[in-house]
Amino acid sequence: MNGTTAEYDGITEGTYDRGVVVVGAGPTGLLLAGDLAAAGVPVTLVEKRAPGISNLSRAMVVHARTLEQLDARGLADELEAKGEPLDKLRLYDRLSLDLADLPSRFRHVLVLPQYEVERVLERRAAGAGVRFAYETEVAGLTQDADGVTLAVRGPGGEPGTLRAAYVVGADGLRSGVREAVGLPFPGRSVIRSLVLADVRLAEKPPTLLTVDAVGDAFAFIAPFADGYYRVIGWDRTRDVPDSEPLALDEVKDIVRQALGRDFGMRDARWMSRFHSDERQVPAYRVGRVFLAGDAAHVHSPAGGQGMNTGLQDAANLSWKLAAAVNGRAPQGLLDTYQTERHPVGKAVLRSSGGLVRLAMAKRPWTLAARAGLAAVVNRVGPVRKKAVGQITGIGFAYPAPRGAHPLVGRRAPDVALKEGRLYEALRAGEFVLVAPDGVQREAGRAVVAHWSSDRRTTLLVRPDGYVAWAAEEADAATVTAALERSAQL
């Protein structure tokens, strides 16, 4: 990555039974490693790329829920200044989702290349003390009751080992960690021979994100901040291997078919072919090894949910691993990563796959279904709200115990507090107890904050911004019991 703040630190054999090894320095791994280090956990981040080499990934948008998670780390405002907000997300034809009514501080999608997100997350991770091991690959691993021993190959192929309490594989579609634990990755390729090019345009596209599908062709155009544009296209009639050479004329032809003109495309600085898979592992955890991001699930790029889902995996897992390493995790806490995030990954696979199939509808009945769906989403408020909530991540909730308060498991909005905003309070990386005025008791490691209104509900908000416990008119003993169950005292 250009402007990197981290340097290769080599491989050191040894034992770090309080630490965590994170494999993969993409957005998911960087956020996870930074969170763990900020919580006082020794972290080694293993990455097979050399420092300074961009991931050249395809992600171009940051959704509202991800921006909230970044806000809870004090990073959202910086990224907002680097990107361009878009308050309507057009998916195809007449289906355009208006984000202006999102119940969030971020009522838009932020158009921002993934490498900008990575730069900010890498700087944070390095500043928190993460130890980086670049040009290092996973060669295998073994687990025992106390930890994981990771066999690695460093620069030049020299062997080494890393020892940690836990290992997280955030190393993408071809995850070495997933292979080492023997997990299958069931699914299939759903779109072959996608083309990708970073180019200059002589004409500015009519919208910030330009997307459409006509006949056999689909095209998507989004801007970088440096005058280049990312172009993704697909011609269903041309099915060739990813290794087939790609010429700019082919990209132009696809874009003209889908969008009517090629906007004077020129000066390609990078072009490639790729294919889109739909896959998900059956288990996000195998003993002391976890999978996150593309190592756990991959899906079509429709809706721009890939990087965002991975970052939200990391936000869910990081505080739980930190609690386990630091001896504060209640029984079964680590298992909730699977029960909470696997269904979300499955839902994203289903929704993104449905979007791309409808976008490429060709037969009369599929075109009619697409038009009908657009009409329903545009006209029926609850349906539109659900669609917006799923694509932006705002609408996902986690399972709650039977009889729990209705707010438990739900995302906590960025409510106003006497002390500021909730997501500012979450920057401490701890639970936040939001209580009525007058509650001043010590709350262990939890941050105590108070409603700016006269609301009487008491909330215990997890470090990832979801409600762990809630009650109306709770007394001090009830609050203390809730904190103890969350291992905060």
C-alpha cells in the first residue's frame, strides 16, 4: 500500500499464548487486528503480499452500518472527507433505493476505493502496536488445548512458526487458514468472465455510480479520487478463462452495449478478468481458529456488500476474542460469532445473488419479475425499508434470548447522550451502559453514559454497537446483575 506506516518485522519462533495471529491484511484483518491491539492483546498480522503493494481489490463503496462501526473507532469522519456520498443507490432499471431516511448519522453510501479504507485501518493497527509479518504465507497449523501453532514461510521461503492463543483467517477467497483446518467452501461460480479496468474518461458519467444492464451486457462505473474510474462489465455471450488477455476495446464494447456509450474511455492503468463466486463455509469457528470476511463467504458484487460484510464480521469477533484472551469472556461467548454472523453471511449471499440475476434478466418472465419487484420496493414502505436495511447493514439484528427486552440483539442507533454521542462513547472499546439521569454507580469496565432526554430505559450496549441487555425502570441490583453476566465487573 502506498504511504504504509507498517514495516516487515520478520518471523520469530516463540510462544505467545496470550496473543492472536490474524492472517490477511485486507480491511477485515486490519480492523480486527487493530481492535485486538487496542484492547491490549498481542497481535501478529501475517500477509503474503509485500509492504507497499496494493491489494487491487474491487470494493468501491462503504455502507452506513460500516461507517457506524468506523465511527466507533474515530475513523469515519476522515474517510467521509476522502469519499463522495451518494444518497440514492441505483440497482437497475427503475429500482433506486433512497437512503435519505436511514435511521443513521450516515444517510448515504460512501463511494470510496477499498485501498483508502485499508490505509486508514493499517495506520490505526500499526499505531496500536500490531506486529506485521509481510511476505509470509501459512503452510499449516496444529491446535491443542492451550493454543495454535502456525507453520509459515517467510520471504525467500524460509520456514518459521508462530504460536498464539487464537488464529483468525481473514485471507480471502483462497484462504490458507481455511484449507489448513480442512473446511469445505461449498458453492459455485455464478458469473464468469467479468472484466475490470481502471481508466480515464473523456466524458463524466451522469451519476456518481453508473450502472445498468441491457440485453447480454452489464456495466458499472465508479470514480476514484485521482481522476480515474473503476469499470466493471460483463457480456454473457463471452465466456473465457480469467487468464485470457483483456484489451480495452473489449471493455469499451461491453460498456457501450450496457450504457449506450463508452464515455471516451482511455489510458487504462490496470485491466483484468475475474469471476464471481457464491460460497460460504459451514462453520466460522474450528476450535481456536476463526474465519472472517472472504475467507468465510464470497458472493456477487451486486449491492457492494462484500468488504462491508467482512468489516462487520471483524467488529463482531474482535471484542469477543479480546475478552477471551484477557480472561473476561462469559461461557459460550466465542460460539456466538457463528450464531450471529453465519446467518448474516447467508442472507448477503441470497440477496446479492438475487440482485445480479435480476439485473441480468433477459427472458420475458424474468424481465416482468424485475419490473414487478421494482414497483413493490418503490411503493411499499416496509418492503423498501427492509431492502435498504439489508443492503446497508442497518437492518440486521442478532438472536436474543427468549423473554429478552425487544431491543436486545438489535443495532443501537447513535443516540444523543449528555456526554455526547453513543458511538463516541463506544470508542473506548468497552460496553456502554446508557442509563437515566442519576445513575452514577461504578460499572467496572463499562462506560456509563446518560440519556440527553428523560427516557427511563437502561441499555447495555456491546462494543460492536448492539444491545446486550435492556430494561425499563431498572434498579441498581438489576443493572449490576446484567453487568456481571457480561463479565464487566
